[in-house]
Amino acid sequence: MDASRPAGSALDLAVPVRREESGTGTGDGNAARVRPRAHAQVRGLDGLRGLAALYVVLFHCWLYTFPGYPHSSAPPWLGGLMFGRLAVVFFLVLSGFSLAISPARHGWRTAGVREFLRRRAWRILPPYWAALAVSLLVSWFVVPASHFGPPTGATVVVYGLVAQDMVTAPTPNGAFWSIGVEAELYLLFPLLLLVRRRWGAAVLAASVTLPVVVVGLTAAGANPVEGDNWLAPHLAPVFAAGVAGAGIVTASDRVRRLPWGWFAVLAALPVLALGAVRGSAWTVNHYFWIDLAIAPAMTMLLAAVATGRPAVLVRLLTARPVHGLGGFSYSLYLIHLPIVLAVIRRVAPHFVAPGLPTFWFTLAVGLPVSVVSAWLFSKLFEIPFKRNRSWKSLLAARSGA
């Protein structure tokens, strides 16, 4: 379930932004002129990505240690680790937010659809393809992947084309489903900007969300059954919520001073309370609605961080370890699962008993190995493509190294 340079992956780096002379980015038609803040930066987005990616790793450590999901055999006090899906939803909200920051500063326009897609492909595909190769090798020779048995030739084609949200094939890496979803949402992004530019944030949110709600309400039992693909239409509203929220970077000072952090808490509390009362199995089986319900709270959290509040949270997110983790969070998301599975299913049985001992062993071994491996992986397959925007630039940088 990540960025300028180019802007916007769910797992990309934070986006430098400059406050404009004036702004109406959150729908305030009477927004006052605001003082320009040269080179003001949206601080904290890296840290959010890093923490969300780390949570996904912990989720998979929990998920594959204790069988029976969502009726997990894990101790109840570990129940907070079961919501990996919501971490991916947060990545999608953050992706829309990050992608839209630069357009928000320029009248909700981009440099062009073709250039936008080229930059997205350049930024996302090289590390993804490298992680796909690693995942295939691990699935074939070390430990099977998490779904549908061993990878096949269809796996190579479907996942190589990033078509896994549209075509079912044995997966080499259970975390890759969200990459297919995000690739489809990139195609939707220019249209979302057009709607935002012409009709505003409210129309943008309604035009994307209402059709999804209608589908949900007309489904059998008013809760659509979700498979392993065709999730992009359902998750488009959470991505659009992030796009709409990016208007905060050009909003008036009056709008920016609103207590967005408290708004986020108030918006999240009913969803969290419902999940706590109904239980984990009900929550997992109703993710269709939970995803939509939690997206406004996630968007408000991003607005709070973008406006520098609460200060203690921003300080945490910009601390060197958290900020640094965010710098290679995309790589961590891509390659952690094969490592976690290998530790749980191939290494741990030789040293510890199943259950809680295996979980602690996986945290002690699999988690640091995943983080260090992701950092090294990013040095080879992610950061060079982040710093250089063309093959010419990349080859020049390598030859000069």
C-alpha cells in the first residue's frame, strides 16, 4: 500500500516548496495575500514515509509469524500491528499530496502529461524492476512468495509490466500489489489536476468518491468483496484526498493556522473506535469502507505536518534517523518481504520455537537485515535515479565517480 525530483511517489523524498504571493489552495475563496517565504520546505514528509514503511515491515513480521489472519493467533497486545493495509492507504494519500505540491504552486498545472509520466517511470521503475528480480530469485530458490504458489512465466510478464492490479498471476512479492495500483493512479493524476483547477477541491473529492460509494452501497451486503486486483478504482478517492490536501502549501495564513492536527485526531477517532468495538476480523473484511473513512484524517495529518504543527511531531519526523529512513523507504518497502519470509520460514525454525519466539527472532534478525539491505539496495538502484533525471546524466555521474 510513497517527491518532486520528480514529485510524488508514495515513498519518495520530501518536496521543496516555495510559498506563493497568494493562495486559495484549500478552497478559501477569500484567502488573503500571504507573505512569500522563499525556499520554504515541506519538512517531515520523509519521516512519515520512513515510519510508514517501517510499520509495514513490522506488519509482515507479525503476519507471517502468527497464522490465521485476520483471526490471528498472536497475543492481543500485538494487535496494533495488524493494519498494514492502512499504512499502504497512507502511502497513497501521501503520494497524491506530494505529487500535487508543485502543481499547487503553479495554478494546478504540470509541465505536461508526457513529461510527468516519463519522470514517474524513471523514478519508480528501475528500483521496482531490480526488486522484482531479487524477489523472483528468492521465491524460486529460497522461500515461496506469499500468494498463489511459485512464480511462473506469467508472473514475469504481468509484474514486469506493472499490470498486477489488472491481471492475476502468482506473485513474487506480496508487497507489490500497491505498486500496480499507484501506477494506474499516476495515469489518473493529470485528470485530477484538471478537475481541481477548474472546479475546486470539493468537486474533485466528490467526483472521485461518490461513484466509489455508489458501487459500495449497491454491492451484495453493501460491502464489496475485494480480491487481489482491480483495487485502483476503490483507492482513487484516497489518492485524490491527498491531491486536494496539497492546496495547504499555497493557502492563506488564516487557513494554515487552523489546528489541522486536532482535526486529524477528531476525524480518526470514530474510525478507530468502530474498529476497536467490532474487532479485527470485521475491520479487515470492511476495508473498502475503512479506507475511505480514514483518508480525511490522513490528509489532515499531512496538512498539519506541512504547516509545521505540532512542532514536537515535526521535530521527530525531521530527526536524522527518521528522516534518513525516509530517504530509502521505497527500497525498504520493495525488498523487505522476501527477507522477512526467509527469516521466518528458513532461518528461525533452526533456532527458536514457533509463535512469539519466532516473532522476537524475526525482529532481532529480519528487521535490521531488511533495513540495511534496503539502504544498500537504494544506493545501487534508487538514489542514482533520484539524483539524475536521464541516462545521459546518470552515465556522466557514474563516469565521473
